[in-house]
Amino acid sequence: MAWLLAYTTAVLGFISLLVALPASLQSPPLVRHPVPQGPSPGAQLVVVRSQAGSWFLNGEPTSSEGLRWRLAEAMDQKGSLLFLPSNGRSIAHVAGDLHWLRRHTTRPVSLGVLPASAAP
């Protein structure tokens, strides 16, 4: 009778392992962080510069003058500015863009990097 109990335990353990194997091989779900929809107190502004030189503020295309106006409008609000240059821009262009952004806002400007597949 003890052999039947040991055999049943072994078979149930093996079946449980087979059932749990596919679930353990799946990759965890990707976490997506939404981009802020507009400037609000304490919000972070996300500025993107494409390889062609186009500006985007929180996902919306804008001109240099429009960006300057929006940055001046948001000067009294708290928060930071995240600058994401395109991977195709040279280091000199990125440095110039950072300098331009820092001249037109009092918010702290931090530099981020776009993945190669997400560059506009």
C-alpha cells in the first residue's frame, strides 16, 4: 500500500510540473507608462526632437516659436522637462537643442534616450 501512495504522489507531482511549465515560460507583461497629456502643476513636460529637426511637446508637433511660447506659459508651474532627442541627431545638434531649451525655461531639463524603434 505504501508503494501506491508513493507512486500516486510522484505522478501527481509530475503532472503538476507539466501543467505549470507553460505558464512559467511566458514573459511578464510589458508595462506602458502614459505620456502626460498637457502641462499641469507638478507635471513633467516631455519634449522630443526628431531627426529632421521637428519639435514635439507631450506628443503634439509644434514649431520652435510655439514651443518657446508653451515653455514661457508653463514657467510658473512646478515640474521638470524631459528632453528626448532622436537617435539620428548628432551630439552637436543635441547639445544645441539642450542649450536652447535651458535658455527658454526655468524648469530643470533632463536628457532621455528614445529606443531606436520609437524614434519619430
